[in-house]
Amino acid sequence: IYPYLEDIPYPAVNWIPCPDPTRFAPAPVQERLSCMARNNSIYVVANIGDKKPCNSSDPGCPSDGRYQYNTDVVFDPEGKLVARYHKYNLFMSETQFNYPKEPEAVTFETPFGKFGIFTCFDILFREPAAVLVSELQVDTVLFPTAWMNVLPFLTAVEFHSAWAMGMGVNLLSANTHNIILSMTGSGIYAPDGARTYYYSMKTKDGHLLVAELDSHPRLSPAFPPAVNWSSYASSVKRFSPNNHDFRGLIFHDCFTFTELTKPEGNFTVCQKDLCCHLSYKMAGKREDEVYVLGAFDGLHVVEGQYYLQICTLLKCKSTDLNTCGQPVQTAQTKFEMFSLSGTFGTNYVFPEVLYSGVQLAPGEFEVLNDGRLINKTRPTKPIVTVTLFGRWYEKD
């Protein structure tokens, strides 16, 4: 990738590459992005590669005499470079890039709010993602990504919309569209749900998304109240005994499951310190579909290490309980109501509702301030999963 890398300066140098492309070094990519922004009076955000020369006085300097960084850049409507971010949480296959010595929390101000930026795998970790929201109080996050979809919890549209809701910020997620690698799903997400999104495994074509957002969502009347995620779940007794619990794997993590044997009911399933409570009513129970309530409280160690607490209502791949947790894209069972909660030890919980065909449910569910994820209206499509995806950063 070396021929495609450019030396990207620190934004404090006050540089507009469009009229002045050679100030630092040849920079055709930055020049083109800068001119796009300047000629159209818009902000332009892009993911490109940065190179930084180093020498033997730096003990960390690679043998080829340079650092290479997975980098996001932002140009303002004048074409000026206003932000540069070096990705901190590299994914396994990114051996072409170096880690920055420290995580960078990059923000910039605009006439429509304060923005933060990070890349792809960063979204699963505290630094810089949670820091930008909790400590630096950004309004909107910019998120270039090459996201491989992993059902049932980590498809792009599902997890990114849940992150925006759990964090209480806008998230602009621009995914590459490469269906051979299961990369699809971009969206414009607000704290109260997806404003627009695109998911297609059928076409090779990408898609432009346009939507309107609150520039300062925390000041909006629609802004969701602060949630005490364990309040309700800690206050109720077990709904059901654990004599029919069984184990199953979801993306290499060993969940504790209990089958939803009736068309409606109340169930509880626990693992370690996490107890998950579900009240539900199906529109009708089908013989050919099985749903379970699942709990996981533990360290995920495959393709990255991160501590999870997850409560999930999930459709199994078949009526064989051994398939519970395997990826499922379609369902036929509709629910009239659901209420899911858990005794979480973390405040970072991301609420997911995924309908059949990997479709979102904007406006059809909400989180109450006592931590219950409930349907707001009668769900319009069959459910693949309803999940509370908790991240306990301190236990990583």
C-alpha cells in the first residue's frame, strides 16, 4: 500500500491543499479531497493512509524507517484540513498499519455541533469511542468503516444504530459495500433510532444516504432520559426456574439459554452475575420456529478481546436446539409485545432490535429509564433478535 500513503500533517498547520498542494509533500489524494470540499462548500470526511518517517533515535521506529497509520481526515467547506485521526484499535488483518503510541481523541467544532471521529473496530472499545461521548461530549460521531457483518449481534446497521442509541449521540456510519466479504450496511443514526439506512446483499451498487438530524441531540425534547440499566431487573424475582437451561455458542461465546416454550410468558436466564428477564407475547407460536432467551457474562477472546454482558431474545436456526446461536437472517414469527432487561454491571449497553431480512425497527421500540427494552408499537415484522448488548470496558 506504500504508493498510496501520503504524509498527512497535524491540522494546526492551517493548510488548504486545494490551492497549495505541494506545501508539505506530494499529496494528490488530500488535494482532491480538499477541492471536493472547497468547490462544493461542504465538509468531506475520508479514510486514507498516513506515513510518518522515523529514525533510530526512536526505539519504536520500524525497520523500514516509517510508521504507517490507518487514518481519517476531515476537510472543512474552505477545503482546510481540520481533523486527522490515527486508528487505535487495529483489526487482526491490519498488519500493514502501526498502532499510534497513545489513543487519539479527535474532535472539531462546526456551526452544527461538535464532532468526533474514529474507525471501524474502534467502536467496540472505550478509547477513543466512549471517551469522545462521555468525556468530550461530542454531538455527532463520524465513522468510516469496512465492517464484516456477523449475525446475530454484530451486523453493521444493527450494532451501529444500537451504539448511537446507547451512547445518546448521532452516528454517521459509512461502510464499504463489498458483498463478497459480507460488508454492507451504512446509516444515519440518531439517539432515538435510525433516520435512514441501507443494507443489501443482492447488488454490488453502493447507495447515497441523506437525512436530517438534530445538531445538538442532548438539547432536543426527544432526547431519551438517562437509563439505569439494572434498575428494573434487580428489583424483580426470577420469572422462571433454571431446570431447562442449556448451553450454546454465539460467535465463540458460551451462552446460557432457555427455550420459549409457550406463545406468551415470562422467563429468566442467568449466567454469572447477569440475570436476563423477558416478558413476551407472540402473535402465534409456530411449530417450525424456536426462540430462546440467552445470557452471556464473560470475556470474548476471538478476533479481539473484550468483556461482554448480553441479554438476548433470539430465533434459533432450526427446531434443533443445538442450532441456537447460529446466524439467522429470516423469521416468520411476529411478536405482539416484548420487554427485555438485565442486571448489568456496566452503563454501556446497546439496544438492538433486528427484524427478518436484517431490517431495523426505527420508532418501534424504546428503552425505559429503568433499563427495560420494550416495543412501542406492535412490531410490524417477524423478529430475528431483540438484544441488550453490554460492554464492560473495565474488565477487558
